[in-house]
Amino acid sequence: MEISHETASEGLPHQHRELKLIRYMSLPHELPDGLWPIQLISDSDLQQKIDHEIKMREGTARLLSASKHPAQVLEAAKNLLSSNTRIIAYMTELQRRKTAEVLGNTTIIEGNQLPCRSQVSVSDIRIPLMWRDADHFKNKGDYRRYAVFCMLKVGTEIYDTSMIKDVDRTMTDITFDDVVLFDEVPHDFDMKLEVYCHKLHEEFSVSNTPKKLRKKINDISGSVGRSVGKRLSGLNDSDVIGNMVLGPKFELVAKGSLHLSDVDNSIKTFDLELESNSDGQVHELPLFGHYCCRVAALPHCLTQPTVSGFLNLQEGEDLPQWRQYWCCLKNLQLALWACQDDAEVCQPLLTIPVTKCTQISDADPTTCQKPHAFVIKTVNIDGIFDHTLAADTKDDLNKWWDGFQQHLLDQALWKHACDGMMDLRIPSSRRKTFVRKSSIYDETPYIEPDNSSEGSVVSDLGSDQLSQMLHTLKGGGASSQS
């Protein structure tokens, strides 16, 4: 019996083989939407994240009400939307867990082998625009300006890009210089990319306020100051914050999805689904219907040891001898050192490939008398190579067998992302925006925008929905922290 890429559950010791076969066959390869098999974040940590985002939301809303500079107002409104989105994601996850606990649908992890997680980075995000000929080339028409940013989501991990302001008809595309890095991503991830837009106005401070409230503020704040004017006019901070009197509203104008099949070392083009408003019309920002980005993945099996320990290697053919090595299974290979300390400072003395072309089987008892022995057979363009190794105890053998199965399972489910270590870009501490100088029309074929495309109505991440979910969670005891 043997372990291979196709059958990672065979080749086990007789008393362990049947158990491992059941454990492998019970792997949840396809999970319901939103259900992650391992809860990397505890309930108390989620609640702390919710409390943190609520405080951030309150502080941002107060800053928004006090800001006068247009750039500050836009940035505060963007941060407020991001906080609202994170709060809803955390609350939804807590409610899902509580529902599963009540219904008895909690996933049992012990005894199952699940694929490793991965780091996934998204960079080089570029959204082409399709202006009318009169707008872009002849410099005629309405001089519209927009503020645009993107939000990326994987489960409860939510990040936003920097905001590109003053998007107008002179720009052929919107380019974000951000690098977004997700740390714990499952192999079957469904990453959402959402594009938010706000049409810029000349005045930000009171442009969106109701007429009656705007008149009160204007009548009083001009002589006694903004904060005093609000109190004299009967508008306290909670009224201003709760009703979002002073903030510009960003609208969800388009969205896209990214999956494991989209992971690549190069930049690729993806479809962008345009959202429609309540009137069934798409946003006036002339999106091309596509976007470009680079999605790179680095599974943990390539960077973190799956299993390590001592193994005995059979050396020599005529008079075989056994020599003990410190071994580490990582990055598609089993590396061997003379001792454990050498693994930190020296290159391995020998590396044995453990890839999709590797087969691991029990050693033939007629040719190998040492107990707890197994054979690693690798087939590549250079030929067929066999290595016979043995563990010191039965428990060690089971540990290594579990490790080999895990490593092959990771490769099977992460597919091409495990073919080699991709260049995973790290987010920069300083954010900066980039405006493309050359025309993207030279690189992208012209496509007429489809105004009849259907999309879901933009959902409002308002305080009502947040308050309702927060009240439900507190009623169920979710507000307690450990």
C-alpha cells in the first residue's frame, strides 16, 4: 500500500490504516458558504473587534461632523463606511456561530486532516474607464469629478484601499498602488472586491443636510461657532452622528470575485459586475466592465514545517547501513541534517522531493528488516529515485505518516499555488496614489458599455442595521468578554 497525490490515505500501519482512511474520507472538501472549518478567531476576540470598531465608528463620526476641509470629510466618510462593514461582518459571524451551536451543527475538527491556510496578496489593482469621445478626446461635456476606493473581503478580514480623488474625464483608468495582504485564507476562498464611488460637490459641510436642519445651523453657527450653534439649535452630537447629517455618501457601483483559480504570478483581467440603483440604472461613473489585478498566494505548507523530527536513512546498496538525521517536511521536500542545530544555520545534507509525483509506501519486509520503515519513491525527468527511511517508534511512524498525508493534501487542494513559491508583496507603510500617464485605450479593446446590465440595489450600511444586530447579540450574551 502507498500514499500518493491521488490516494493520500493508503499505506498506513495495519492497526492505523482503517482509522486514517475514515479520517481522510470525512474531510469537508466543500463547505457551505460562509462556514470555515477552523475558528481562527475566538468569540471573545470577535467581540473585542466589534467593540473596537464601534469606538472607531463613533470617533470617526464625530470627526466627520467637525471636519471642514473637503479631503478630511471624504476620508472620514470612507473610514466610517469601512468600520460599518467590519462591524456587520463580525456580528454576522457571531450570529452564525451561535445559530450553529444552538442547532448542534458545530464542526468537529479533532481527528480530521484539513488543508493548510495561506497568505494571499492582491496588488496592481487597475480599473479602466470608458468616457465618451466628446468627454475624453474633445474635452467637452460635463466636467464630473469622483472619489473612488476599493474594499476587499475574505470572511471577516476586510481591507480598503487608498482613495483616488478628483477622478475626471482626463483619466483613462483608476490605478491603486496598494498591496492588500490576507494572512489566513482557506483554499476555497471567495474574495470580494467592491468599488465605491462618491460624486464630488462644491460644498461638503451642509450639502447633504435636510433644508430645515441646514437653516438652523446656518442661522446660528455663523455668529457663535459650529459646536455652540448645534447646541443652541437643538442638535446634539448624537443627532448629527446618528442621522449622518454632514457626511458624503459612498455608493457601491461595482463588484467582482477572486478565487484560487485566479492566483498567478502575473497581472490578469477579470469581469466587473456593475451595480444598479433603485431606478435600475448603473452609476454614472463610466466603468469599462473589467478590472486588472495580481493575486498571489503562499500556502503555509511552503513556509512552515508540516512535521519535523529524527528519521533513520538507509545508506549504501551492498552493505546497507542506517544513519540518523534530523528531518523537516516543508516546501515540497523532506530536508535532512546531521543534527537539529544544523537546521538553523546550514543547508540540508540531502533533500528528498515530496510532490504530486511522490509515492510513499511500506518497506518490503523481505528486503528491509528494520521496523517502522517506509519508502519514498519520486518520479521526475531525471528518473526514479527510492529512499528508505525508518522511524524509531510506532508513534513516530504514525506522526510522519500523518505529516506526509497532510503535505500531499495541501498540494492537492492548493493546486498550482503549490507549484512554487510566489513573490508575495508586502503592504507598504506609506500609502500613495498613482495616476496613469499613458492611455489604457492602447492596451484594452473598446467595448460598448451595457446600460441594461442588472445588479442588486446598493445596500445601506446604516446605523439601524448595526444597532439591531448589536442589540440581538447583547441579548444573547455576546457582549461578555473573557
